[in-house]
Amino acid sequence: MSDTNPEEEKPKKKKGKMKGLIIGVVAIAVLGGGGAAGGFYVAGTMDSEGHEPEDPNKPKIILKDGTAVSEKEAKTAVPNEAESKFKISYHKIEQPFTSNLSNSESFAQLSLAISTYYDERVFENVTEHEIAIRSAVLMELGQQGPFELDTSEGKLQLKKKLREVINATLKEKTGFGGIEDVYFTSMVVQ
């Protein structure tokens, strides 16, 4: 005789069928949810053309006629200067920068001006965060050697680095840089 009772086998089969049914329902729900999430993701990226919505507090680009437009409307953040349809604005930083130069007894004193294609909010940000910008510029200036600043190439490299440093400081403080170029209005290296 068998030790198993035929009545005990039936509930095991029901449990097995029920378990398979539950696994099937869960699998369909997971796959359906994943497909729906993927569809919403693709639809969201195609709708906005891969761009995040523009921040209304972000400075606008100024056209030569004085009209303020967003970067999206302007179709470019950095226009081609030869055929620029954008108005460039300048701002002089009032106090000069003086710093010792790296690995020497020399020092440099320079005065700066900056330019932007954006509206006055960029210059307001520069004025508001001038202490942080001054600190960043002085740190970069202190890393320069006197011989680097004797050449045109060295001065161009410093201009590029200062632009990057100023934009990085503004991005850290306000979320937006906007400085197009940096200009030396005076420079003394001794």
C-alpha cells in the first residue's frame, strides 16, 4: 500500500496551479508597467526635443535691435561673430587685481572687463558675487609665471582661463555663467 493519501495530492496540485497563475499575473504586470514607463519616457523626450524646459529666471540673449530672446529662440548660445545678430554688452570690473606670480618675486596687476550676449542679469550676478569672482581670479592669476605673461600666447591663455573661472564661479553661485569674453583693460607685470 502507498503511504500517500490521494486526498493530500489534490491540494498540492491546486497550490501549484495557483502559484503559476500568480507568477503569470505578476510577470504581465511588471512587463506592462515597464513598457508603459518606457513609452512615457520616449514620449517625454521626443516632445521637448531633448531639451529641459527653460528657466524663466535665466538671462536672455539680446539681439542687436534690443529684443530679448531665449537661447532656444536664438538657435545658438554662442553666435558667429562675423555675422552676429546679437548685441554684445560690456562691463568693467572697477578694482584692479594684484597678485604675486608663481615661483618668482614678480607680481602682476591687471584690470578686467567682461562681455556677454545676454541681458543685464549677467552683470547683476557679477556685481552680486564679485567677492567670489575676485577670489577665483586672484587664485588663477597667482598660478601664472612671469614668463607666461610676457608672451601674447600666455596672455591669451590667461584670458581663456579667467573666462572659465568666472563662468564656473557664476554657475556655482547662480546656476548660469554667460560670460562670453574677458578683456584686459590694463596689465602690469613686474
